[in-house]
Amino acid sequence: MPAITLPDGSIRQFDGAVTGTTIAAAIGPGLAKAALAMEVDGKLRDLSASITEDAKLRFITRRDPEALEMIRHDCAHVLAEAVQALYPGTQVTIGPSIENGFYYDFARNEPFKPEDFAAIEAKMRDIIARNDAFVREEWDREDAIRFFTNKGERYKAELIQDLPKSEIISIYKQGAWTDLCRGPHMRGTGDIGTAFKLMKVAGAYWRGDHRNAMLSRIYGTAWRDQKELDAYLLQLEEAEKRDHRKIGKEMGLFHLQDEAVGSVFWHPKGWRLYRTVEAYMRRRLDIADYQEVKTPQLVDRKLWEASGHWEKFRENMFVARVEDEDEKDRVLALKPMNCPCHVQIFNQGLRSYRELPLRMAEFGACHRYEPSGALHGIMRVRSFVQDDAHIFCAEEQIADETVRFVALLSSIYRDFGFTEFRVKFSDRPARRAGTDAVWDQAEGALKDACRIAGVEYELNPGEGAFYGPKLEFVLRDAIGRDWQCGTLQVDFVLPERLDAEYVAEDGSRRRPVMLHRAILGSFERFLGILIEEHAGRFPLWLAPVQVVVATIVDEAAPFARQAAGALQKAGVAASLDLRNEKINRKVVDHIDQRVPILAVIGRREAEEGTIVLRRLPGRDQETLKLADAVALLAAEATPPDLRG
């Protein structure tokens, strides 16, 4: 007689095994209609699944966060059925839900094209309208392999063959169509609704291996209702306008090319933006009592083996094999992160507890191998710089350092125009270094620090670093997109592996705790985020060109040069436009270049010693004496941390 405990604490008892469908109906017709799936003792399951023992149960309805992922998962299945109905002979492979949607990979001689989408979407709507039930069955492994092999589905057969022997082979049917899937699913295809859209096609290697066959991947998006879908499509439209690659090219900030895949060529204006951000961050770190260091690019594999990175991260490292003086091969790696090198600085000399916390910062150039298909403008690159820092401290100092770090991070994000962020707590991953006891200690310390710092977080299971749990700070941008930038990680493992120690107050030798932290993360990625956040129209202190002094007539050129010189002397990034063009043409050109302020000088202004300030792209303008304009613009162009 299973006793079912509901979220409100009430208990329902049943005479024998019972399904979620039966329980929902027993509670009421409203719930029976709304329930799509259920969570049993914390695990999502089909409503049709049988519950045989006492359990805690929560029903999943369309408004619950879990429903969105299920809608997308089920939509992938419907996509696969539609494709096979329209294009016989196509093999299905895998089709997961992903952020904002889903995809399915198909094996077909001819790749799909966007022109195919209309027919596929129409067929998907037919399948959804049929509202076929999702029916789960458990099959014998050999029977399942034989079934898919006989159908010509060799990819499905291979997946089953490679599953662990202990894995239950679960098959889902929707009408006459059958697929291998762990589940769970909603009740039937009708629960998906019609708020979906196929988005793009791409090539994808089977199992992500370039040695395998190239598959045709169809991406789609799916939402609870049409309103959500329309909002997402509008966001995509706005994101396309803000694409940092497009804006970067238009503004002449940077470029990328095949001869240096995954590395950025910064142009003068882009490098000025970069240096402005770097200088700001350096000032903030100096005031926050960080000590800046610089460590080597090439480091012997022995250090990476000692730290554990060689085992966990080798496939992402660029490696060079060299012949040293004694003619023995030596393997060096371009550093993918800075932490082991910072421990080497800490280990020089005997450290005292009086030196802790020791905050060591580096704008560290790192290199990581990213597959070419994963690269994305300057957001995802192979060569990047981190605003990296490591805080060596005693365990009892973790909470205070967390409070300090969160305050610093919050202030910096506000200065860049980000007022909203959320925090994820990422705990131990499956592949990790250190004992469970050490992880218990590290996770407990970080949770205590969050409580003291007043940091509310959502759990991000299994996503910690291999050496410790971490907090991830996720920014929300102007059009509602999330970007994970900052991080704080508590590490008891690396100090042990790399033999870091200090002399405690009682004279004993102790291991420091190592807090890995970043605020911007990758400079390149953060600058890409900034470009898209502001659509290239930066606040004045960040703008690569802050003011353009433009003439209306040639006679104004001498005074224009004087004005530009005065602005530059005051620290304003000013340039001249003396072209023999009409002023309206110049206005349009500088709006396109996203210049914040145009200082216009005509014959009268030159005679009177004034300039007309026009804030682009608007039409508002004011006339000021040159000295007053210089003082005003210099004050506005001052970085936030230097303002009185």
C-alpha cells in the first residue's frame, strides 16, 4: 500500500501499485487535465510509470520549469518522425533538448536545407494534432539491436550496443513510430503544442568525431505558447542587430582570419577599448589589495601532471615537443590556465600566516584548443586573456574573502552597465580530484561563505571544477540573455598536490586554501558581451572614439585642430573630420560608426571660439565655449572609478 506524499504535506494511500495518471485523477479533474509528468522522490518520470512504494510526488504542469525541457525533448521526437515520413531512408541518430530548443542529427545522402522546413513543420503539426500517446517499453538488448538493424537504423543499433550492460533498454513509441530513449516524456504528442519553429541546419560528425560520418543536424526551438515563441524570435532578431562580429567589422574594432584560427587581430580602436577595460580593472584590483604577477606561457608537462590538469585537460592543451640541451625530448604546453603557475610564486620562500590572505592577480594569456565548429567570433576563441586571480588564505578566511569578492564583482558589473546577475552553485563533478571528505569540506565552506555574504544561489549539480566547487555569476544583458562571466572556486586540492604551505601562528605547517576567482572571465568574451550589450554605442568612458570634431567649412579647420588638441590634452579620445563633405553626410557617417558625440564647428563657431555638441544618434545639441565643452566632456569621459 504505497503512501504518496504531496507537496502540501498531505498523504494519499493506495491499495497497490499506482500510476501518476491515477493519482492525478484521484485528486481532481483539473489536475488530471493539467499534469504532464511527475517527479517521484526527486526524479522525473512519465505519468504512466508505476509507483510501488512510499514516495514523495510532485506533478509537472505546463508552467513548471521542467515542462519546457520536456516540450523540447518531445518536439525532437516529433521532428524525427516527420523527417522519416517525408524522406524515406533517412536514419535517425540522437536528438536532445538544448538551451532554448532542440536538435536532431540525421544520416542522409543529401543534407537538409532551410527550404525543407515548411514541409517538415507541417508534418510535425499533423503528428501533434494526432496526439499519439508516448508509450514506454523495456526491451531485451539483443532484440533491440536486431529491431533497429533490420530497419536499417545502424546508428541506433550502435548506440544500444555501446550502452553499459547494466543499462535498461527503454523504447518509446508514438503511434507506429519507435525510438530509443531514456525518457521521460509527456503524455502524448498533443502536449507539445504548436509554439515551435525549425531554425537552421548544420553539419555534425557522428559522436562528435571528425573521423566519423558527417550528419545533417536540424535545430529547432520550442516554447510553452506562441507568446513565448514570438518573444524569443524577437530577441533573436535584436541579437542579430547586436552581433559583435558585425558591429566589430563596421566599427573597425577587430578581425579574425584563417591563418590564426581562434585568435583576435585587434585594430587601433578595438585595442583602445581593450586597454580602457584593462586599465580600469587594474585600478580596481590595486585598490582591492591584489598583487599583480606575470607567469610564463610555456610550462613543462611535469607541472601539469603534478597539478592534475594533464589528466583532466590534456585534450584542450596545445603541446610542443622540443629537444633540450641534453638531447632528451621535452614536452611543454601553452598554459590553458594560470593557477599552477601562481602556486609556484607562492612557494618561493617560506610564507607566514601574517601574509594571508595573499591575493595574486594576473591578466594571464591562455590558450585552449576549441574545435573549429565551437568557435564564435571573439566570444569563443583559442587564445584569450583572463582577469585571473588566486587568493591564498586560511580556511577561516574563506567567508570574509567571499564577502569582499562579491562586493567587488557587483560594483564592477554596475560600472559596466550590468545591474542584474544571478549565482549558480556548482558542486562536485563525476571526474574530479580529491577525496569525498575534502569535497565535503570545500562545499560546506563555500555554502557557509554564501550564507554569511548573503548570496542566494541555485544549484548547478555536477558542474564544479575538477579540484573544487564554484560559484558562477551569470549576467543578464539588455535583451534578456544570460552570460556566465565571474566565478569563485574553493580549492583544497591544488595546494596539496603542489605542496603549498605556510607557517601558522602556532608554528605548525599548514596548507593554504586557494580561491580561484575571475570577474570578467575572458577579456575577449567580455568585450564581445559589452559590444552586444551596448550595440556598439558605448557609454562615453568606454567609447574608442569619444568625440569627433567636424568642420562645416574649410575656414574652420584651424580652430577645429585647436579644439581637438584641447580635448586630447584633457584625456578625451577625440579625432578630426576635416573632409570636404556636407555636415549631414558627416553626421550619418559618424552615427554609423557609433560615435557618441559630434563637436561641430562652422565659420561662426570658429570666430566666437565655441563648438556645437551633438549627442548621436539624437538631434539634441548645445553650444558651449571651447573651455566649457572640454571641461564637460573630460568629466563625462572619466571612468566610473575615478569620478569624485
